Amino acid sequence: MIFQEALRLAEAGDTAGLDALAASGKLEGIPGDEKNILTRTAARAGQAGVLRHLFERHHLYATDPDGQGRTVLHFAAMSGDAEAVRFARDVLGFDPMAGDAQGKTALDYAAQAPRSDAYDALTAQLGFSLADCYRNPVLRGFHPDPSVVRVGTDYYLVNSSFVHFPGLPVSHSRDLVHWRVIGHAAEDLAASGLEGLPGGFGYWAPDISYYQGRFWVVATLRRNTPPYRLQMITSAADPRGPWEKPRFLPLDGIDPSLFTDDDGKRYILLNPGAILAQISETGELISAPEMIFFGSARIKPEGPHLLKKDGWYYLFLAEGGTGEGHMETVMRSKQLKGPYESCPFNPILGRRNPLSPIQRSGHGKPVSTPDGQWYMVYLCGRKVEGKTVMGRETALDPLTWTKDGWPMVNTLKGPSCLQRVPAGSGETAPCYNMEFISPRADPRAFAQISGGDIALRCGGDPAGIGSCSLLLCRQAEAGFAQSVCVNLEEAAEGSLAGIAGYYDERSFFLFGLRKTGAGCQAVLIEQIGDERKETVFQALDGPQAVLSVEGNGLERRLEMDYAGKRQPIGVIRAEYLSDEGVSGGKRFTGALLGLAALGKGKAAFSGFRVQWTGM
């Protein structure tokens, strides 16, 4: 009863009543959890006087976030009261740009508050509004291992693609936030070396650089037979292509990058740690590799990048593995080959808030803007009900330099949810990469695409590593709505076509129609590791129907529209479409969604649509 009375007084702004409770000794016995609730309640009610009173007079304060990652500042922002926000921000020291478990900041909550006082106060202090901000990740869905280079006022970025083709997407941006794919560094399937590789193998951790008028990309080709690791190198005068036929350097290791020193000498780096070898102007090896530094944390050191600045060689490494312990460290030396000293702030990027939606951050590369600001692109992951569904994605945060020359990402706060756009581009909405890709196959060989009308030549079973007809795009959000009309009129009997949810050949579902004479069946196939499940829902008289999949977290709700009647088909839990989904294999990619056609003949799709609902 005492706690309920204290809550009532806090919401009413009755500091005298709270003083009376305190004088009677009744407030002293309130448990810690209830003290936290009391403080948050005062903040949520916009009672700035009570909030200050609780902290100053009665030592009833909450500095820990609640179960949703919301601080006192988040709750004060919800009220819209400027004074409550100022106290939580200026006196208590909470960051208005820190996100809760949903990625919402105090600035977000203030913008939605019933009055604008708090939002106006925050934007005045920050010097910008939500319209000037971006949200991480900037490349959403399966976009791991980013590398970036600036040429003039243009930025170019490349990501890992593993067995998917076209491979090694090259994206362009003018503001480091809004990216669009303009080409692929692995654009020749016959020369790519992807044939017969399991999911999770293929092209790993590329790097993009610019040298003497050409763009250069290096990446590891991870194979399943000896030699297990080769370093692919290619270049192009235009990042849109054409890219030259790839060459493969006989260097073991992964995560290569290129570095050009002030004297014009070129080097390739790769892990473990930082192994350095000199290369020629045209990319041939001209020296034996040698390790120059192993790592700061000494836990799976990889992803080496070198930067020369103010007479120092800065060596950036991804350490801790690519899971929850992922981090970015930095070392420096006056000599290229060391000795290197570790930054006293290491790791300069990593997990700080276990409740943040942006986790497993690292594998970064710094880049400067034309006006001298610095940023780092890096990989991150977002959990959906404890699973990394979208895989490893690309994030961006500011990088600042201390007076004694050490870099820090986001002032050591960890990965951010919300940041100010580095340069005005006129764009505010996120850019979604909706390009079509296929595992180990060129989509142009089996697909004809005209807007939402698509024809697929039926192919093999996706459960193998041979040729199949899967036309996929990256799942960018935890929530989405996908639909398409499937027509099997030109497909052979027994063929199946429809909607696919795909991670790799051991983790996928197919919700489609199977041709049966003049009609068809609605069918669901699930491949979960080594287990194959098939469910036949109903028979249809004709060869076509509209199929829909609605995604919400790990849930997939299946529906069908046939003969003018929309009907629910079923609900599945697609946990297997995640990095943690099944055991075995190399699970480094991310969930994909799209279309599939199995068997013989041709399947026609019309009205293909994907809408993201998870923002």
C-alpha cells in the first residue's frame, strides 16, 4: 500500500506528500525494483519537480534501464515535459541518442509525445531533428563484412556474398547512409569458382580500394576442397563494371585487404592477425607473407585494414569471433612492420548494452569525408526472438580522434541505433536492396523478369548444391508481407512453384502449388537440417492461385487466395532461417525470401510484391 501511495503522489506532483511519507520512515523500506518504478513513473508523468526531489532529497533513483532497455530519459521524453527531459539529460547524464530494445531513442519518444516541449528542447541541444538522422543498420539484411572507399565525393562499398550470384555487390552512396547496388565484382559465374560449394562457403570478407584510376576488390574464395582458401583479386575502371576476370593468389588465410604506402608500394593483408605481403602494381605477389601483429584481444583476430595518418600506421582488426563477442580493435606504429602498440581504449567498438537491438559489431573499416570527418562502416546483427534472422548487416557510426591520435567509434558507446546523417542527400527513408540473387547460379539463366511479372524455368531441388531455380532477395526486416500469383499452366506434372524462405540448402521452406493433371495442390515443404517435412493442404481445380506469406519475427503465416476466396493455410515457426537455426555448416549469411520453381517446364508469377513492416 505504501508503494501505491507513493506512485499516486509522484504522478500527482505532490512533493509534500512524499516528504511526509519519508519523514514517517515508510519510503525507506521500498525495495529497489519499486524505487526504480517510482522514479520512472515520475518521469513518465512529466513531474520534473518530483523527479528531482526523489533524487536530491530521498535518494530514490533509478539509473538502470528497465527490461525493455528504457532509461529515465526515455520515460521523461514520453511525457513531453522539457524540464523532466533536461534533468534526466543534463543532471543524470543520459544520452538522448541511446536506443532501447526496439531501437527507439529519447528523441523518438519525444517526437511522439502529446506535447512538443521535450522534442523542441532536445533538438535545440543536439542541433538537429529526426529528419536529419539515419538508423542502423544502413544496409539492412544479409550485407556482412563491409569495406568502403571514397573517391572524390562518392563512396563505394562492397559486401560478402558467399555462394550467391551475382557476387560481391558494389554499392554507391553520396552520404554513407543511402546505398544502391551499381555492380558486382564477381560477375562471371564460370570464372567465379562457386560451383559445387555448400552454403556459407564462397566469397568471404572483400575489400575495395582505389589505385591509379582503377577500383580494386580482393576477397577470400573459401572452398571445400584443397586449396581451401584462395585470395581473389580483380579490378575495374568503373565500379559498375566490367570487372576483369578474377585471378587467385595462392595465399592461405581469410579477410584480405589492400594497402598502398606513401612510397607507392602496395601490400595485401590477411589474417590470422595481420599478415603482410608485397604485391606489384598489377596485383602479383612479390614477397613472402609475414605476420606483423597478432591482435590486441588475441581472440580470433581477423579483418585487418591499414590506414596511414599523421605519420602513424593504424592497424584495425576484428576480434572475438563474429558472434556476441565481436569487437573492433586498433593498434599503431611508426613503422609499417611494427612494433605495434594497442590502443588504450580497446575495443574501440563492441557490445556495450546487451539490451540494444544492434549487437555483434565489428569488422570495420574507417573512411573520411571530404570535409575531414571520419566514420566507420562495420558489420552488426539484430536479434529476432533471440535469433539472428537477417544475418550480419552493415552499420555506420562516427569515428573521432583523441588529441594524442587514437580513434574511437561512437565515443566508445557501442553501436548506435540513431545518428545524424553525415552529409545532406535529400533522402530520409531507408534504402532497401531488392536485387535478385541465386545460390551458385546466374538468375538470368533461368528467370525472365519484367517488374512484378516473372517466369522461372523449373529446376532442381534446393536441398542440394547443384543447379536450382531460386530467385531471392535479402530479408531486410523482421516483419514483412509477401504475395504473388502462381500459374503452373506451362509446368510439367509434379512440378512445384511458389514462395521460398531460404537460408541455405539445409534451411528453407517452400510454400507453393504442385501440378497434378489439370489442377494442383497447395503444398508446404520444410527442410530443417537433415529433416524433410511435407504437408499437402488441399487440391485445387485450376493451375493457379495467389499465395501470401506474412512474416512476424520467427513466425510465418501462410494464406491463399483461390477462386476469389482468401483463406488461411497455416502458421510455421521458421527458426531455422537464422544463423543459429540448425547445427552444422557455416552459418554466416542471412534469411532470404523470394520465388522457387522445381521440376520441369516453366512457372509464371505475376504481381510479385514484398512490403517491409518491421520498421
